[in-house]
Amino acid sequence: MANAGASARHDSLPDWLEPQLAMLVHDRFSDQAWLYERKFDGERCLSYTGSAGPRLLTRNQLRVNDTYPELAEAIGERVPPGCVIDGEVVAFVGGTTSFSHLQRRLGVRHPDASLMQAVPVTYYVFDILYADGVDVRELTLRERKQLLRTTVSFGGPLRFTTHRNTDGEEYWKYACANGWEGLIAKRADAPYRAGRSRDWLKFKCENSQEFVIGGFTDPQGSRSGFGALLLGYYDETQLCYAGKVGTGFDDATLAELADEMQKLERPDPPFTRGNLPRSAVHWTEPELVAQIAFSEWTGAGSLRHPRYQGLRRDKAAASVTRERAGRAGP
């Protein structure tokens, strides 16, 4: 009977749980009531292990078991049934996670051995939402991390996300000096809450966020494919123009993106706000989402020194808004 009860709990896992998200802040702080984790530059995924095996889902609920078969295998072997865990899939270049490098794996189903060897991926797990079929989101973060460490048999491409206590400012300096994207500061006594909250805060080393692609310009000189991407973000229902990006592309990316965008061309601009370019421009349906790094926002609301990092297949265009820093501090 005990086994039957456990199986029932494992099969009753929810189909989907909204992940907790972090709020961007500019100021850093140190506080004993907080812990600090490395911010990874990858694809956020939640894993559900029912009795039928694991389901690895992105933030927009795409199942990616076939994209990351080595991770699905490791989760099946190392995570017991009845668990929901939260983490980030990353690819490394040296000691730094690289979303651009991970691009080679995104959207590829059943990758061959050569691709898996060229772009190995790691799943860094930082939270547990269900354990043995029981909802544990009301536990404090410290309790959940301890439960995560003792529940999952970490190893291979499945890694536990370590943290530091109290010392947020020095750890952030270390992160930036070592080429990390930044840190996530988390309130240690807080439960897990769906959506964005001030219990999780982003300490970034470099500005970056997602933008909707709403068009492109013609290539100039010897360049092929396109010249620059035209970027925007949503303010309620309006798509606001945020400028263009023309760096960060190799020849293969130029060709692949040009092919995708040509299929989405439309006669009029999708942007409803902003000072748009008018010559040598092609407009597209606002469906593709790009990850962009940049130095700052200008006073006119455009990006300064933007650099393309890759497409985000895991985020819906309609969900892309301008990320604004909130008040820092515990």
C-alpha cells in the first residue's frame, strides 16, 4: 500500500508551476538575512519527475528533453520520482557561461554526438518545489536548498548551485572580475513564490535583457544577410522602438536570421512608439526575441553600444518589457 500511495503522489505532480523571477536592482548590499548565488547566462528550465520519467520544460512550457538528452538522462537517474526542481541550462566557454555558445543547441532536437561534444551543457539546479510528491514551496529558501542537496544525487551534467552568505558586495565584485553575468540575491527565510518579487534580486555586471525583433536593415558593403536588427519592447500593448543592433553576428548567424526574418516580413512597422528609421528598412511580425547586451539606455530611450547575444526561444514576444531597476536593499 505504501508503494501505491507514493506512486499516486508522484503521478499527481502539477503539469506546470510558474517559476519565481528576480527583480533588477543597481545597488548592491550585504546582509546576513540574504544568500547570494551566481547568475547564469543560459536557459531557465524546470524539471518534473513523475513515475513516467522526467519532463524538462522551459519558461514558456516547451518540453526540451530531445534538445538536451544528456540532461534528461541524468535527471532520470539522479532525481527521484515526485520532484520538481528549478535551474538553468548553460554552456561554458572556458570558465564563463555563454548564451551565444548555447545557441548552437537551442531548438535542435536529437543532437548528434559531435554537437553534444562541441557544446556540452550543464544543468545548475538552485531550488526544489516538490519532493516525494509533496509541495515544499512554503519552506524557507535555506530549508529548500538543504532538502535539494539531500534529495538529488548531483553529478555529471547535473550540478548543485552553491551560494555565499551575507557577503553580497564582495561576491559581486568577484563575479564581475571573473566575467560572470552577475549574482542573484535571495532572501533566505522566504518561501518560493511564482512571478517577480523583491525576494529575489539581480546584481548584474553587464546590462542585458530580451528585445522583440520588429525589422532589419539592408546589409552594406561586403556584409551579407542584413545590416542591423530593429529592436523593441512592450509597454502594455504598445511596441516601443529601442534602437538597432549591428554587432555580435557571425556569417552563419547572419544567414540563419535573415532567412527567418524574411518569412516574417510585413509592409508596415509593428512599432507604435519611437523615432523609426525609414530608409533601407524591412519590417517583420514581432515574433522573434533576441538577447541583447548594452552599456546603458540613452535619455531618448535607445540602447547605447548594443551587442547581439542570441535568440531566446524560451520567451514569448508579448512578455518582453523594459527591465527597470528597483530600489536595492534588504
